[in-house]
Amino acid sequence: MKKHNFSFDVAGLAAYTDQISGELISKAVLGGKTLEYVKVQPGIKGTQSLNLLNSTLSAQAGGCGFNAAGSTEFTQRDITVADFKVNEALCPDTLNDYYLSAFLTPGSNVESVPFEEMIAELKVSQIQAFIEDKVWNATVGADGFDGFKTLISSATAGVVVPAAGIAPISTTNALEQVDLLIENLDVNVLDRDDLIVFLSYANYRKYVTNLRTANYFHYTPESAGKDFETFHPGTNVLVAPAKGLNGSERATLGPAGYTVAGVDLMSDSEELRMWWSQDSQEVRLSAKFKIGSQIAWPESFVTNDLA
């Protein structure tokens, strides 16, 4: 009688990891919402003027005769857009030695890469996040135009900075800090329906926390059907976070219609071209877009002017 050992010998194998059955999960990108609120002015190739109208009214005592008084004033503020582009090359052959080769088309003449739609969607999200950062944080020296963070600050003549009471926003003072901005707003724009406070996402969360701790339990923090926006209690002022202010203590208040983002085509930030380059034997990605920032009437804006 003989007994044979038929057990497996796997000493020469590495532990197996299934790399192809799982779902491909794209990294989250915090998109920009600023352009959803502000005025977007299309058709700008380089520099374009915002044409402004103002008037001085002179009311006189009644009676005969005509005594001319008062004035009608036309002024301009220029908005300049900067050109940006995205160029990327993807070589399918690079994937041959990795799990992604399982998703390549058969044959050696491969003219596509796996998950092209997901790649395109991620790139577009990143472009929109890039634009959000630029409309707030661009500087003339680095980008050819100033973003809203520079424009809505003491660096721009006419922008109002409260003389006292300014403090970094916290979970205990957020309501009073927004009140401070509103108290210093030009009375001529108080009744507009597009007044908006922009702050960072972190400070917006502190603001909502302050709403709760201030016993506004009857108050719905978010507007109906939308996330991350709140009407300041008892006012016509919307409070909303801007990704471009993340990491900053800056808070601004002013009319959205006076806050202008310049573009060439409205759809440029949503267009990404992907094609097979026969000459280079690779998949290429390309996007081109223009963006710029300007405010129409600086005296209609208030800011805490914090860094």
C-alpha cells in the first residue's frame, strides 16, 4: 500500500490580486460654482470694455425757464481674458504590461485607450475647477488679469472695508460677520435681488453651524433644491461658498450682476477633444479656453479684506 500526497504546492506563486473585475473609481474634484452666480460675458478675445452708465440728478424748484443741471456719465472698466490650454498624450502601448491591457482592443495597432469617457469627464471637471481658482486668485503678474480676490479688496479704489469689527469667521461669530458686511453695503444696492456673500467652504460650514447654535431651528439652511447656499436670515442676501476662496479667510459681498467673468465661448470650459494621432501613434487630448475677471462698480462691494 502506498499513499501519495496530491496537495498543491504554491510556493512559487505570488498572492493573487484581481485587478480587472472591480469598478474604476474616478477621483472626486470639487467643481466651481462661482460662474453659476456671477455675470458671464462671452465673446472676449483679449480685452473688452464693460460699458457703464451713471447719472447725477439735480432737482430744482418749479417755475418758468430752463436751467440745465445734472449730468449723464458714461465710463468703462476693462476686462482682460487670458488664454489657457490643456495638451496631453496617452500611448496605448504603455498599458501592455499592466492590468489595463485587458481592456485594450485586440491587435498591435490599438487606436484607443480604456475608459476614454471617464477620462474626458474627469479632465473637464478639473478644467472647471482650474477656472474657478483663476477667477478668484489670478494676478496680473502671473496670469495677465486680477481675480475677484484682488479686485474685491482694499487694492481697488471704492471697495468698502468695514472700519472695525472684522474677525476671522468662526462657528460663534459667522452671523455677525455677515451682518457687518451688510451694514457697510452701499444703500443704493440694498434692494437688489442678486446680493451674494462669497466665502470658503470651510467658513460656509462654520456659518451653517452658527445658524444652528443661534437657535434658528425653524430656519432651513439650504435653499430649496440646491446645496451649499443659504439666505441670511431676515435679508435678501445669499451666502454661498466659492472653491476659489478655499484656504482663505476672505469674505465678499456685492451684486452678482456686477461681478463679471469674461470668456470667449460659454461652452469652452466644457469641451475636451480626444483623437487618435496617426503620426504620433497616440491618443491626444486638447482643450483651449479663455477666462478673466472684473467688477463693474467697486463701491457696490464690501469685503473683510482678510488674507
